[in-house]
Amino acid sequence: MSATQTEAASVRNHLRSGTLAEAKAQGLTGEEFERIKDILGRDPNVTELAVFAVMWSEHCSYKSSILELKTLPRSGGRLLAEAGEENAGLVDIGDGWAVAFKIESHNHPSAVEPFQGAATGVGGILRDIFTMGARPLVVLDTLRFGALDDPHNRYLFDGVVQGIAHYGNCFGVPTAAGEVMFDPSYSGNPLVNVMAVGVVRHDRVTRSRAGGVGNKVFYVGSRTGRDGIHGVTFASEELTGDDEAKRPSVQVGDPFAEKLLLEATLELAKSGAMVSIQDMGGAGLTCSSSEMAAAGKVGMELDLDLVPLREPDMEPWEIMLSESQERMLLVAQPNREEEIREVFERWDLEVVEVGKVTGDGILRLSHKGRVVGEIPAWYLALGGGAPQYRRESRRPAGLDELAAFNPLDLPDTDDPAGVLLTLLADPDIASKLWVYRQYDQSVRTNTALEPGRGDAAVIRVEGATKGLAVTTDGNGRYVSLDPRQGAVQAVVEAARNVACVGARPVAITNCLNFGHPDKPEVFYFFREAVAGMGEACRALGTPVTGGNVSFYNETRGQAVFPTPVIGMLGLLEDVSRFVGSAFQREGDAVYLLGRSGGDGLGGSCYLKTIHNRIAGPIAPVDYDLERRLIDLLVELAETGTAGSAHDVSDGGLAVCLAECCITRGENPVGVTVDLPPESTLAAHLFGEAPGRVVVSVSPDRSGELEELAGKHNVPFRRIGTTGGDRFRWSGCFDISLTELAEPYYNAIPSRMEG
Amino acid sequence: MNWKMTVETTTETISRWGVVIFPGSNCDKDALDAVGRICGQEARPIWHRECSLDGLDAVILPGGFSYGDYLRAGAIARFAPVMEEIVAFAGRGGLVIGICNGFQTLTEVGLLPGALMRNVGLRFICSEVYIRVERTDTPFTRRFRPGQVMKIPIAHNEGNFFLPSGPLRELEDNGQVVFRYCDQNGEVTPESNPNGSLNNIAGIVNRGGNVLGMMPHPERRCDPLLGRPDGVDLFRSMIDHLAGR
């Protein structure tokens, strides 16, 4: 065929009607296909069908989850935008400052190509933050992998960590917190959840809704290629292209381009030359244009011939669906177009006018002089006319049996020292130094408390005395046994963690990683976890600012542990008042604050590691106690009373105290503990019952601590004194700190570096 | 942007500093902050296309990933228009300090000898390290005691200093090695060498002693909030030197 003939064939192809078979091949149901015809009043052409298919995909429409998510507390005093309204959550922190933060998954790309999958995950979430006008202050990463004895899991772990490092380090944002856990259920389907946090002055927040009929629409950043077009699988005979269209769709991140986009975008956010801007993330140009139009209740016209392409002859649907990285769509204020061009060009970025805002609510696409798509934008967007379903939910048969298991029926441990050393060598508990050493933690000189030094990272708000404390938490093991309590514990532990460093918990974001939503058992976990998260957020007054749902995390039909990850934001009025987790001095008094309810062995690391069992009831949470404990911890920090604070979680009190001893770096400080068992030795030392925190205070301030604990009605107990180079627990064990540090610091490097 | 602040006014005459911004620099704000807010000097950003350093007393090439460092760290930055001016500025005896990516760029442009190769272990390393001050008679180190140990972070992928044996001996004989990686007690040991640098070299000066390149980040240890502020005396040494003290 000649070039003209090919072109004519191509035009015929993308103007012809899409078929039901094509709709199904792209993941739409027959019912949804009928609905599209009703909306348009005609058959969709292939381009329109592709646009509907991606916008109505689970990824963009949240069609299976949105009804559950609507039950969450999504508003509250400090929220400046409701969940889902903007690219990320927005929270007021006083004095004219706001925090934008969000977490997102990049699980499947990372399973296929760990380095680029994780790298582009970082890139995507950073764009969500700075499109709001906020400069990213810190990145956190929550990672889950299969067991490290499998070389493929090691390959994934290594690649993901290097990918995160590559992108974040080059972009110039500290990666300063997160968590990594391992379980065979994640083999082949790792979880890579990335959270980014930024700050912005209230008056410089850039919105994502288009507005102003006639305003120009600009495309900025990298060129559009065929990468990342998936979920759209036209049969090859129906297209003019051939194998070319099937090339592996690995997206490649360019953190350098992103850094330039950041600086240019923030410059324009400051000047107010833009009406709105949005990242072209999932579903690329389709998602950004339709969401911006739908949010602003306007229409948008795009001339696809003007979109900068990396390769010629891309079909309209390919241009619309490409997920090439480091691109944004923006609406200019009238008569500010030249200013916008000047700024992007100064940063060596491509900036092209590709369309305009219209008043008819239609997303109108033209290509080679023809209109190739006309769709009412509202029907495409989440929160608009996209479908919503109530999925079937059924409690799995085995859950009751698992919950009925009583860990106290097991023989008690007779080797507490051996168990402690085993737990410290468990990759879930062991130091993640091998991971975060590869991340630049201190670039931009705002990181007051670095990873491994406290229960949350503490970051100064640039130009203010305030600080942010950030952490992520989520124990899939707990959730697999009791989705409601497991999710509650994730929220409460995250809140306790930020309180330990001296911050008041403010709001959360969340990333919900589950299996296939059409499976009623999977959906039961999802629904219960959402309910638990909502309950805990209401109880603690920390609203949900937004988040991300990742379904279909399965390998060979087996779902990963249901894993809701909570990203918590805490606020310190004075950043210099932060509190670390390690003992600071010899001779300090060590206290246990709070009270344990239950033995805390259900779902514990002890049961998993020593008895190879994941079973038992998940300990209940006492919200009243948790709130008082938070108040106390914040006051202990603000008054400078506490020398250290560390919450009791994975591995129980023994692991908590061991960490207090060995995480200070050089010159660690030991401890002598006197706390006779009230239950079995295992429960006493390794039980994970919530609501407990270990603090150390200098002896001259212990009176003050006791007074404050009394004031907040928090039970306290003096359990020991710091000093020496050993961890002694009278009646239990006496171990040197060197012996404790060896498994703790070598567990991961010895597996990864051989 | 004006970073001039009046936090400390120990000097009668305030010195004027420029911090070069290449596309991809990401420690520029940190350097401006250290010299401006913390040390109370006048510090301004210098865009990579600028062709004049008139009126400046000292220039910092900050850390980051200039041009993405997709080729070789600093290999493209050396061709930026501003670099010609920096070479001339150094030739006139102006104080130039390159930190991390800035050090890499100074070796690429030939103001300093050697090359920074990928770290032994082939991984990015962000960690606090100890470095020993080898020379206290440079404009950058006059406030330090001989042999003083600083605790200071590194954050790099390519910090493995290399020079063939002849020139390396020359560098050592000339006393151009200013900082070496060491342990807590100042002992220069193989274990304290984070990246495989020859002779544990962490920072060097040119023959004239007015151009310093170092991999560790002194600007990250100037504000007490961030840890023991061991880096601040490096900038204060330069300020003293410029004030003729």
C-alpha cells in the first residue's frame, strides 16, 4: 500500500464503529457497551470506545470500590479539599501553609519490570503533588515481597529499591520513611506503594479543574510514544498497524525531565498564570483531559495532530491512551500564554498549545482535519457518570477457625534469648538500612529525623518552624486474619508512630491492595478493611484525604495478603522538639506507657517465625486509651521531657527494647529491665498487643513524666534503667548489644549481597 | 530570590556568593541556605547560561544530577556557558567549591585532577561518614584543627576517586588532599572507605589551593536541627579568608 492508501485505511479504521467483541476485549461488559451507546445516542467509534474502556476501567473509575470508599470520613476541620476532588489530599497546617499528600500503587508494572516500574511509580505520585503547586518534601515507600530465599523475589526487591533510589535521588526529594515486609503470598506480585508529601502556601494551590470557555489548553513535558498502552488489545487484523503495536509496553522514567517540570510548574503556580494543571498519569491524555473538563463542568477540544509525538503515525487512540511519562496538561489564564511558554522553554521543556476549553461539556478530539471523538466528559469521569457497582461479599469459611485458635495453648518458650535473636533476624523486623542507605534521605536539608532513628520521619516545613511527621503502616498478616481489626490497627499504629516522634496525627491517605474484586471472599476483606479504617479514623479524628485502590493482586489465582496501607500525616508545631526512638544516655529511667489488652500473640511475628503459624485473634484497640496516649506523647515531646519514645509493635516489648538499645548508631546504650511476667513468657516478651510505648527520661524529669501521665490518665510503669552494653531482663536473658546488632543489621544484607 | 539574611554578623563586610544552577542541580537551595541563612552572607543563584560572575567572591557548584547525569556525572555540565567563566574566575584566584556533582564537574572541566567512578558495590550510598581534615592551611579549612574529624553525610553513586599512580603520588606530595574518609577516631582504614576511593580521598584542592572538590555534603551539616553542624566551619573558613582575617 502507498502512504496515502495506508492513511486512508487508518482514517476509515478509527472512524468505524467499535464492536461488542472489541469492547469486551478491552474489559467492558455487554451492559457497559449498551450504556455507552445510550450516552452517545449512536455507536462509539474505535477511538471513543478505547477512551470509554480506559476511563471505565477499575483503575480510573473505582467502580467496584467507590461505594465502599464513600463510607469513609472524608471531611473535617483541616481538610482543604475533599477526598478525590484534587490530584492529592490537601490539609491545612496553619499559618497559611497546606500539605498535599497521597499514596499510590505501582504493583503490576514493578512485577514485570521492577526498576522502571518502581521508578515511574515515584514519578507519578510526585507529579500529583507538584501539579497542586506544592513542592515535594519527602517520599515514603511501602514494599511487600515474597520470601527472600527465592532468587526471583530478591531480584524484584533489589530492582524496586534501585528504581526508587534512581528516581527520587535524581529528582532531589528525600526518601525518608516507609516499610518493607515479606511473605510468600506476595511472591510474583510485589506491592510497591509510594507516598509523596509536599507543602504549598494556601494562595498558591493550583487546582485540577478546567475553566474559562476559550482558554487555551497546553501540553507540556516529554513527547508521547507508544509506551504504556495496555488494557487495549485490538485484534491486529482490524488495525493498519501490525506487530509494531504489540511491542512490550514498558514505561521508562526520566527523573531529570521531571525535575525540570517541577521547577517550571512551581514557578507558574506562584505567578498564577495557569487556571489548572494535571498530570498525564494512568490513561494519559484521556484521563487528564476528561477529568479536568468534568471537574470544571466544561468541555475540551484537543487537536491530536498538535500533540508532540515520539514516533510518527500514531493512531488517535494510541495518542489518547499512551502513558508516556513526565507529561502534563494545563489550562492557561487568558493572555498569559506567552509567560507559560517562556517558563517551560527556559527549563528546556516542550510546550505546545493543543486545544481549548469549550462550554458544551464535550471532550472533542480531532485528527487530520476530522473529528474522531465526541464524548460528554462527565460520563467518563470518576464522580461523574462512570459506572459504580456494589460487589458481592462473603466471609471466607476458614476465618472463624483461625480466630478461634488460642496461641496460649502452645507450649511456652524456654529460650527467650534465642527467640529474640531469631526475631531480630526476621526480615520483617530486621533493620532496613540496606534499603534506605540507597535513598538520598537528606537532600534539601529538611530531614530532622532520618529513617531508622524514630517511629516516623520528621521533616521541617521549609521556611517555617513547623515540622511534619510521616509514616506508613499496614500489616497484611493481621488483615488476613481479621480485616476489620487489622485495618483498625494499621490506622492506630500509624497515629501512635507519629505521636512517638512528637507530632499530632492530622489526616491519612491510604493504598488498598487486594485481589480480584469479583471474588466475594476477596471483596469481604476489602469491605471490612474499609469499615475498620473508617471506624479508626473517626475515633482518632484523622479524616481520609484520598488514596488509591489496587485490585487484581493475584498470582496463579491466589490473592496476596489483603494489605491496606495507611499513610499518616502528623504535625509538630516546633520541628526542633522531635523525639527519636533510641536510648540517648546512660542512667535514664525507662517507662512502659499504656496498657496491653490481650496477649497480642494472634498474628504475631513470634507465631509466624517460631511456630510457623499465622492464626489467632487480633488484639482489640482501646480508642480512649490511644487518644490519651497520643496527647501524652505530644506533650512529652513539646515539654522536652522524653529522651526517646518507641511504640511496641512487631516482635513485642522485647524487640522494642532491643531496638531502643541498638539503633542509635555508634555508642549504643544498653538497658536493665525488671518486669516480671504476668502471662506466658512468650506473650510477655513477644506479644504485640497495641497501645504501648516505651519512653526514656533523664532521672531528674521522671517526676514530670509521671505527673503528665497522671494528667492524661495513661497507665505507666517504670520498667528499667538505661546503661551498659547489654540488654538484661531479669529472669529472662542477658545479651550483649553486639550480639543483638549482628542479626538485626545483617539479616537483609546477608541475603541480598550473599 | 534573595537569600541574604542577618542571622550572624561577625563580619563587617559581607561576602558575595554564587551558587550555580544547572538543569538537574538539586542541592542548590541547600547551599544557598547554608551560606545565606546560616552564615549570613549574600548568596545568589547563578543560572547555567549566565556568562558573568562579576562581583562575586566565591562560587559553589552544588550537588545534584546535572542534565540527569545520563552520560557521565558532570560530563555535560562542563560545557554549560557558565563553566568558561568559572574556569576564568578560578584562574584569577577566586574561591570555587564543588560538592558532590560539583566535584565531578570540576574534574570533568579540568580544574581538579582525577575522576569519580562508580562506587565499589555499584550502589548509591547515602550515609553519614567521618572525614579527617588533612590540611588546615587552605581557605576552606582554616577554622579546623589538624586531624580534626567531621561527621558528615555522603549521597552519591559515583564518588570513587581515581587517579593513576604517578599523578596520585604528585597529588599527595603536593599536599592537595584535604579530606580523607576515616573512622570515628580519625584512623584512615579500609572499612571507613565507603566508595573505594584511592587513599580514602574525600576532597582535594587544586595546586593554587583556591578550588576545592569534595564528595561529602558540608551544606547538609550547617543547621543544628539536622545534626551536629560540622560543615559550617568550612564555609566560615572561606568567609574568614575573604574578609582577610
